[in-house]
Amino acid sequence: MNRREFLQCAAVLTAGTAFSSNLFALSQSQQNFLQGKTFVKQKPTLYSNEQRTLVADIAETIIPKTDTPGATEAAVPTFIELMAQYWLNSEENETLEKGLIIVDDKSKQHYGKTFSALTAQQKQELLQQLEQSAAEHPWYQRGNVRRAFVSSAPFICMIKELTVWGYFTSEIGCKQALRYNPMPMHFDGEVTLQDGEAAWAEFRL
């Protein structure tokens, strides 16, 4: 949302119900802002049904359902499409869309069917092949370091980062995969985790 759109929203908010008809003249993103919708509750319009299915299958392969919910239950596919629609630039979107085509092409080449029709093991093997082919990219040299989104990353790196980002900022990711305490009431500069203990969520829900 740019400055002009924000001011239009502010005008509606301050004008009161007498000017509520102005709401119908606003864009969808402006209406979402005014209605206070959670980001993933918005309805994305960027991808085709086939692309959505492919994104969902890739995300679920990266974070599958185990004893905790997987990427699909955490609305990660919707998160990825919304990020592509509202946040990623044209070059990043081109990387994602070309990557989706490559995934399906490689799937047909190696297994004779689309990615969505593969077994869970085959899906994992194909994504691992993509990762091996991109292993020399600097994205992998950053390690476990907090950093900004890498716009020049290859498709497999970008889709993994968006999947992990979407999952661990979701309510499911924070409360079921991680541990969530909205009001810890004190600050511990260093907390030792025991074996098998989940990390703490860093986001407010």
C-alpha cells in the first residue's frame, strides 16, 4: 500500500459511517487494511489453480505433516501467493513462476507424471536434486544468520525460505511447532534448550 492509498484509507476511517459508501471505491488491499484482516485471510488472485496446487505440494514436501501440522494446514501456500502478489518484485516473481514450470518439467522427465502425482518420496528426491544443483549459490553460505530476503536466490532457495517464513510466523507454527508465550513478563538473555525442546516463537500473534 503506497502513501496515497494509506491517506484514502485514513479519510474513510476519520469520516465515519456517513461516508461508508466510500469503502466500495477502495481497492481490495485497502479494504483488507481497513477491516484489519490477517494477512493469510485475504484471497490471493495471482496464481492459476494448477499453480496453487503445485505450490501447496512443494510447501508440504518441505514441511510435511508429522506429529505437528504441515505447511498446508498452516496456510503457507496462501502466504506464498500473497507474498508473490503484494511483496515480491517482477524479477523475483519470474524466478518463482519459472521454477514451478521447471519442477513439473523435471517431474515429467524423470517420473513420467506431474509433481503433484508423485509419491512423497519422489517429491522429496526431486526437490533435493534442485537443491544440489543450486548448492554453490551464496544463499547457502549465509548459514544460520538472520538476514534480509535474498531476491537473487534460485527458485529452490526462494520457495524454501518463503515456506519456512510462512510456517513459523503462522499461529500453527508458533503454537504447535514452536513454543509461544505472548507475555513472558521478563527477559532472559540466554536460555538453554534441552534435547528435543522446541524453540520459542519470536512473533506476536
